[in-house]
Amino acid sequence: MNSRFSTNVLSILSLAVLWEVAGRTLDSALIPPLSQIGAAWWKLLSSGKLLSNLTMSLATLAAGFFLAVLIGIVVGVLMGRFRAVEHFLDLYVNALMSAPMTAFVPVLILWFGLGVQSRIAVVFLFAVFVIIINTMTGVKQVDSVFVEMARSFGAKEKEIFFKIILPAAMPAIMAGVRLGMGRAVKGMVTAEMLLTLTGIGAMIMQYGSSFATDSLFAVILTILMVAMITMKLVQWVDQRLTGWKVEIAIE
Amino acid sequence: MIEIQGISKSFQKTVKNNSTELRALANVSLSIRENEFVSIIGPSGCGKTTLLKIIDGLIPCDSGGISINGKHVSAPGPDRAVVFQTFALLPWRTVLANVEFSLELRRLPKEERERTAREYLKRVGLADFENHYPHELSGGMQQRAGLARALAVNPMILLMDEPFGSVDAQTRQLLQEELLELWQRERKTVIFVTHSMDEAVYLSDRVVVMTPRPGKVAEVLDVPLPRPRLPDEVRRDPKFVDLTNYIWDSLKKAMENHHE
């Protein structure tokens, strides 16, 4: 853990140095040195512009992702438990899992307009299918001997679900949630760039088209940080819910 | 008293749209007395496990029936508990929580659950391991936890499905001795499925020899060895040696007849 952390720091530091040196040597507006990006980042932060946009983006992300987790787990569980539901839905889920979600943006504009609902819908669609598929797989792969054991001790269907199926499938569900989180961040930025220019997506478009590369990179780095922090957050929840599994993996 | 009357069971086996009927059990009858230790031995696939599951009420039979003290069995009940070959311990629960599982389903309050679970963990020698997870224990210890979980609900009948089949030979002998001690103290009816002739004779009052698929009762043998049985003495007893040899011959005969 510690050596991993120090290697991570080393990796970031060497990239930062390389970037700074390259920026200064090339002396091009296209690759500003890191120090200049940092200055631009600080300016955006202290003016309040970055935070207000970020708050708006994160609200969309939270709403869309929450819906995706909720509906993704419910649908995934139903598909994993009932073969009829699986066969009824798996065609669409599999198709939509790998379809480019950006193609649906015009449809969403028609349905939901240009407001926040559309952006939430994009985040939702980006994230939900990978959660459904992982949940379904997890539920289907629960060792039948556990179910048999529970039944033998007199468990009812409800108890079998909450005491056996759900905890046994939790590692797979959380894997889906983790992947869904990454996709949700992509959905958030996509929606803000393609739908209505709001949030940090709008800042990217604005600075990109006006060649303000230092501010542009500052926003991009902010998005990377958001992606990393949200991922850590999901990992933290995962660890709390399925710590038993991680222990096994370490051995 | 357990009455097994004319049990038959078939499974549909489907391979590439070809459905074939697989006869697991054919007309199995047997009666087992209270507090009796009965082993069921037979070649792989003779339906021993299927028979155990039918007695537990986990799967229905096609014809015939089971009754316990005159009451017909159609579903799992509080008078029976199973010890599984693969232990079936829940990996996300500690040993204590695993033993509590069977008690949770009986809706006992938390305090009573913990007290009972600890008591049975002590009896199987796992008192110091209640906070361990199953994967941190050896196979033998995992099965002790499985046994504690079954005993904790205080069943009349213990159904054991090759419980010591996946532990090493030394541990297996230890577990056999411990099981006999527990059985002598707690006085339960035990139906014990096994592959091992030695194990069947050492543990049982009677040994049921089954034929290959479809499983039928080939022979029911009394074990004329006095109890308590000291493991080393018993195994040197000529009656022990004769009986294991006899069972081996009986199994061979059953398998030869099957091939003809």
C-alpha cells in the first residue's frame, strides 16, 4: 500500500516535470507549461467560476448516477432472478450497453427539452446498463448450495433474497457501480458539451474555441480530479460492503 | 422414527435438446429408529445425496413417501438439519454469524442467538474462532462450524452428506471421533452419507448398502461393535475387519450386477 502510494506520487511528479519542461521548451500556446495552467486554475477557482460550474455539474452527476444505481440494481436483480425477465430484456440491455450513447442525445432533447432533465437522462443512460449487466451476472452466479442451505434451515423466499442472494451478489453489483461511476462522469461532460452549454462542459467548449489553452487544461485536470475522487468514493463504499471479498483477494 | 416408503425419483437431463430421463432412486424403503446412527454407502451417483435431500424435504419424490413420527414430510422442518459436504458457510459472515444464521431464521432475539451460537461453537472446539471468516479456517474447522450451525437449532435428526469427504485423512479421523462423542451426548438420529466403508462401520449402528443408479437398497447390515468405540481398538477388532470386507464384497457384487 505504502510503496504503491509513493509510486503513484512519483508518477504524477515526473509527468508534471516533463510537462513543465516541454511547455517551456516548445513555447507554444497549444501546450502551456504546467505552472501557467496552475495559475489559470487558481484564477478560475478564486473567481468562483469553477466552483459554481462544478457544483452544477456534480448535481447533475449525483442525480443521474443515483437513478442509475437504483434502477440498475432493481432491473439487474429481476433479470438475474427470473429467466422470463432476462429473456424479455437482455436484447435491449446488451445492445444499449455497447451502443454509443451520444447518438441518443438528439432524441433526449426532443423528449426532455434542453433543461436539466435531459442532462440527468444522459448521465443515467451512460451508467445504467453496465450496472444492470453486472448485477444480473452477480445474481445468477450465486452458488446454489447457499440457497439450498438456507432453504434447508427453513428460509422463506424473502429471506433467501436478503440474506443470501443480495450479499453474495454484492461484489459483482459493486463492480457494476464502479464502472457505472466512470461512465456517469463521461455522460455528465458529454451532456454539458452536446446538450446545453452548462457546467464544466461549457467551460471546456468556451476555452477550447477561444484558444485559452491554459484555462482549458485547468478544467480538464479538474474533471480528471472529479473522476478520481468519485471513483475513490465508490471504492470506499465497496470496501465497507464487501470487505470480506477483498480480504480473500489479498490472500 | 423415520419411515422411508418406496421412494422413487427421476431427473430430466437435457443435453443439446435431447431430453433423457435419469433414474436416481428406485423403490427405496428403510426405517430408522430414534437415536440411531445409520450410514448410507454406495458407489458415486447412486442417489445417496438425492435420498438425503428428499428426507430433508428439499426436493419432492416422484412416488413413495417419508414420514417422521407418523407425520408426512413435504418441506424442510425444524426437526431436521443438514451438514453439507462443501460446508456451505457464507463467506461474508464470521464463524459466529454463520452459526447464528440458522437461529436467525427461527426468529430468535439477537442475545439468545449469540449465546446459543457461542455454546455450540464451544462444543465443537471453535470457541476462539468466532470472529474469523470461513476462508481463514482449515477445512476441518469449517466443517466443525457447519456442524455447530446444524446442532444449534437442536434438531431431532441430523442429515450428513459426506461431511468429511473433503478434509484430509487425519482430520477426518478426529472429526469422526468428535462426532461420535457429540452424538453420544446429544442423542440424535443421524443419517450419514459416505463413500468410506471404514467410516460407515466405525460410526454406525447400521450400514445401508446401495446399488448403482438407479439406487436401490442392496443390503442393510447391523454393526455388532460395542460402544463407546475407541478408534484404534475398534479398527483392529476382527468383527470390524470382517464387516468392512463384507461391505466391499457387497458393493462389488452390486456394481457387477449393474454392468451385466
